[in-house]
Amino acid sequence: MSAVLAQADDLAQALGGGSSSLGCTPAPADRGAFLDALDFVVSERESISGGVCIGGPGELLHLAGSHMLVSAIAIAVAVIVSVPLGLWLGHKGRGEFLAVSVSNVGRAVPSLALLAFFVAFVGIGFTNVVLVLTLLAIPPILTNTYVGVRQVDRESVDAARGVGLSEGQIVRRIELPMSLSTIFGGIRTSAVAVVATATIAPLANVQSLGNPILEPQTYGQAGQLGAAIVVALITLATDLGLGVVQRLVTPEGLKRTAHSSTTKRKRFSTIPVLRRTQTP
Amino acid sequence: MKTSIRALLAILAALALTVGLAACGGDDDGGSGSSGGDNASTQASDGGSAGGTLIKRDEANASKTITVGSKNFAEQYILGEMYAQALEAGGFKVKKQLDLGSEQVAFKALKDGRIDAYPEYTGTALTSFYRVKTDDVPRDPQKSYDELAEKVKADKITALPQTAFQNTYVIAATKAEDDKLGNPKTMTELAAKAGSKTSISGFPECRQRTDCLLGLKNVYGWTPKFISSQGQYEDLDQGQSDLTFGFSTDGALSTDKYVTYEDDKQLFPPYYVTFLTRDAAIEKLGDAGQQIIQDVQKPLTEEVMQELNSRVAIDKQEPRKVAADYLREAGFVK
């Protein structure tokens, strides 16, 4: 029996599988799932099945970079597609059925199924993942843009038309700025969903923070939990970051009224009330 | 608390069964489990009806309840159903908790006594439950089984004798790709002919495992282009990759569309099936019950298991029906 074990050791050494040659050691013994997960995030360790070093800031940064890249591109494409469409539909005041249906149906389609579905059209890879995440991101942005534009005071639009602004100018100078806050609400919703869903990217040959989650035999529970914590933190940071951008891009004069339609209006009641009383 | 978990599990299992087996009709009312269509009985089973002797019903077993579990993929459903139906035929009262998810969930359910037994793969059990490094798993099937049988004792579990087939990794190619590569037979030849430009797809899991992609480099000195996906044979069919990592009992392999290569340097550890059973349940099963388990798994060669899996994966039959048909075709039940 010992001869067999010795043989196995020799074999392991010959294969470079011995932990001594790895430059990392197995994770310390049991000390609670949460602490173990945090340790996975901050330091390298040997994989569960052995033979390779995993975890630590190096690998997680690499995975997070790829994760953020694919997410950012998807959100950017979704914004480019759905903001103009939503502005146009909202301005024309038509297509509410389209905007609402796209949103509802779009949210119901599972991304995982789309990933497999699109392999037949765009193949496995970056495009595949971007396409799936873009489709996930479009509905909230499209709906919010549409609703945002529809919520712009009609009097303001009429006034703009009265002073001679063209339809294009009305969209750009009146409706877009006044609905920016709502649009950003949609973008934030989308971004959160996209960053969380990008964990499925490894199923289409794009590395992301989903790797530790999808490879339990390599990363173990610590990797799953650790990566999930990092994803959650990035999601929060994205949301907060976009919130800051949202405030920055909202024109100064609109911050009070535009930030959120009804609730805030009560707080600053004196200003809108003046205008409201003039409404027939 | 424990009862509420148990109730929840029961509901989940019931749901899974209702959804999965709606087409079969009927219910878990014991009996011979001989539901199923006539068309299947005309299909010749590769394993042949040679092996099976009719399972004898022992009414004394009626008071003994065995809860059989399984993980959540086709082969596990089939095996779980097969063991469950065979024990039912032997007179035992059988409860099923198939669809337990990953091996961690299934093993925990077994240790906690929420199930009495479930089929597990030797390699999986050693690496996942007992932290044996993949490279340290004995490549000799008997030795790896012996090691597992020894280790599970500590958890008051018995590893019943292993099956004749194993479900290990295998590298597969389409016939056309195989021709292009000059029809290599072994993985050594394949590695030499394919080189680093050839792409191979596999689950994301494969990338950093020494018994998968890393092993190709370590053992065969071969670094093909890796494509992580969930496609497997679809990747081959759709031209997404030249080769794919499959499992040796995949239903797709029974179709003659694909070629596999011999693992001549034993990169892949053995993954034979052993019916992991709680010691408490071993007493309930008795010698006769254990014999039933061993008997019904005996005709399961790699080819037979591939064919049974193909009935689920390709013919879209219900695992419950596939298991029942197998037991009847092999002569274990009428």
C-alpha cells in the first residue's frame, strides 16, 4: 500500500502537481464560510482539485476587468439603441404598447437560454455575451426613457414650440434634459442587472467573475461566495457611481423638480405650486 | 425545524416528479413500476436480457422504507429510478428524492439521513467529499473504489460494489474532424496530430482542472485552444470547436456521429458508480436488498448506459420510463 502511495507521489511530482512547486498552499482548515470567502478574495490558494493557484487580488482583478468590460459595452450599446428610440416614441406620444411590451417580454426571457440560442447566429464568444446582456439592458432604459419624456410638462413643450423651437430642438433641449433623471434611473436598473448577469459569461468563452461561481471543483465554496461578494460590491459601486453621474448631468435648474417627479415636488411645494395654479 | 425542512424537501421532490414525470401518469404507489410504452419493448437492449433474473418480491420488506436520492442530470435520474424501482419490485417501500442538485447537496442529504442512498461516482466522491487531489486519485478502478469504501466508513456510509461502466471524461470529435486529423486512436496520437491550433470546448470548470484541460498539458504536453461553453456536442455540430470534452456515457456517443479517443496515459481518474448507502439503511436492505442493487447494475456496460442516456437526451423519454423499460428488457421485472 505504501509503495502505491509513494508511486502516486512520484507521479504527482513528475506532473508538476505537487503543491511544493506551486507557490501557493491549500486554504487553511475550517474557519467559517464567510471568513474563508474573504480570504479567497485577498490571498492566493491552491485549487480544490489541486495543481493550480487560484484566488487573490491578481486573479480577481483580471476577472473583474473582463467582467466590467463586457458589462460596460453591453450597457453602452443598450443606451445607444434605446435612448434615441425611447425619446422618439415618447416625443411622438405613440408606441406605448411597444415600449411596455418590449420591457415586459424582455425581462421574462432568461439570459442563459439566450446565450445558447445566439450561438447559432453569432457563435460562442464576446459578441454572444454582449448581445445577451444588451437585450437584458434595453427594456428598463427604453421604458424609462419613454415614460420620462411623457412625464415632461406639456406646457413646457408647448411653450418651446411657441417660441419657435423645432421638433428636434424640443427633444434635445427640453425633453431630454427634463427626463434625464428618469432615463438614468433606467440605466442604473439595467447596469445592476447586467453586472450581476455577466456571471454567465464563462458559458460562452468570456472570462468573468462568474468563473469562480461556475467552477466549484476548482474554487470551492469560498470561491463561489468570494466572487459573489465581489460582484455584489461592484454592482453597488456601479449603482452609486451612476447615481453621481446622474446628479452631475442633470441641469442645475432642474435638480429640484426633475430628481423625482411627485415626492420631491411636495418638499419644494412653493415653486411648482405657483406654476400649478396657472394651469387651467 | 427538521420536519419543516423535510416537508419542504418532500414538496420540492413532489414538484420535480410531477413536472418531470407528468407524461407517465400514475403515482408512486409501489408496484412493479412497469409503466411505459410498447414501442420501447420492441427495441433491443444492447445489454441483452441475458443478465437478468426476475426480482423476487419479499412481503417481509413491506414495512421497510428506503429513500433513494439522485443528482439532477439524466444518468442520475435513470440510475435513481432504476434502483428505486428494483427495490420496489423486491417488496421494499421506496421513497424517491431525485433531483438533489449537486453532489454536495446530495451527500449532505445522505449524511443527514434525509435520503438513505444515492448513486455517486468514485472519482467525484474522493475529490469532492474527501478532498483527495485529482492527481492523487488512484487510476486503478478497484483501488479508487477501495479507497472510497474505506473513507466513507467514517461517515457511517457503505459504498456498495461499483458498476461495470464508468462515466469519466472523454474527448470527442465529429467523424469529419477525425478524418481531418488522420484518425488517431489514442489521446497521445491525437495530441501529436492536433497540435495547439485545434480548439476544444468544455464546461468552464474544465479550464483549471488537472483532470481536464490542465491535464492535457501536464500529461500529454498538449495545449489546444480552449473554449469554455455549455454546448458540448452542439459546439461540434455548429462548428464552434474542433473537439469537445464529453462524458463517456453521453447519449450522443451512441449515435455513431462522434469518435472518442483512448486515454492511454490515464489522465482521467476512474468515475465508476457506487450506490452510497447509509449504514442504517444497509441493515434495512439486508443481503437480499444489496443483492438486488448489485444484480440490476450488472448489465450496465458503457454501451448500455450510453444507449439508456440517449433515450432521455435524444428521444426525450422520461427517466422513469427508461429505467422501467431497462428493468423489463433485462428481465428483472415482468
